[in-house]
Amino acid sequence: MESLDLNSHSPEQTQLLGSCLGELAQRADVFLLVGELGAGKTCLAQGIARGLEVEEYAFSPSFVILREYHGRLPLYHIDFYRLDRIEEIADLALEEYFFGDGVCVIEWAEKGLPIVPRDNLLITIRYTSAAKRGRSVSLKPQGQRYRELIEQLKIREGIMALRRSRLTR
């Protein structure tokens, strides 16, 4: 499966990407966010919320595990950061949200890979320099729905600029 690799020079560009994903999102979509602390996972999730027409500010769910927002579709913003065991995800019945009527955005998704849906969009955000100014964002589609989403994303005007941009190291 071919991934889409982008560069972000600012939180605004990261949110633009998220907004485009939110606009293209459909019921039961699952976006898995992976990256170091401070890499921009919550920033991307905030953009997804904007694209889903969520009017309230999307806060990080690190301390509460799950935040639910209402927009064009429900947004279930989940954070696995504080979960130490895979069983905790099952204990909290978080899988119910994976196949629900909304869109799941899961930060620190690598902690729950054995139980998240096989079909998903895996989004990895990495720092591109020691100064931690730029980010590389890799979107890896897992399943036909997400391959189609990537194709739709590629033709978005704002995304074209992120594809062409080069980061300075």
C-alpha cells in the first residue's frame, strides 16, 4: 500500500491537513496517530475536528482518555497515552467507538494496534530536525476505503503545497 508523505512547516499546516481529512471523513473512519510527545498529534486531531464542523475547541484527551464532539459526524477523540495494558482498552469498552456512527481519532495508537480495526489510516508524525521545527507526516492507508481517501486527499489544493514543500534541516 502506497503511503502519502507530506511536510508541515507549522501547526497551521498540520491543522490544514487535519481539516482536509475531516472534510473527507465518513462514518466509522479510524485515524491512528503515532508520534513522539509534542510532534503534533493533537494539532492534527484539532484540524480533523474543524473539518468535521465541530464548533468547540478540541482538547487533548490525555487525562480523560476519550472526548466526544458533535459536528457533521460525531468525533471520538481517544488517547491511549496513559493506558499501560492492552486489556485496559477492552475494560473501557473503547472498541465500541471503532465501529460506531462517528469518526475515531486515536492518539498514541501504537499502544492499541492489536485491537484497533485492521482497516484504518495510520498517520505517523516525525520531527524533521534537531530544532523540532518541521514535521514529516506519513499517511499509510490500510484497506480500500483509506486508499480512496488518500487519492481524494492528493487532489486537494492545500495538500498539493505540502507535497511540494521541502523542509530545511
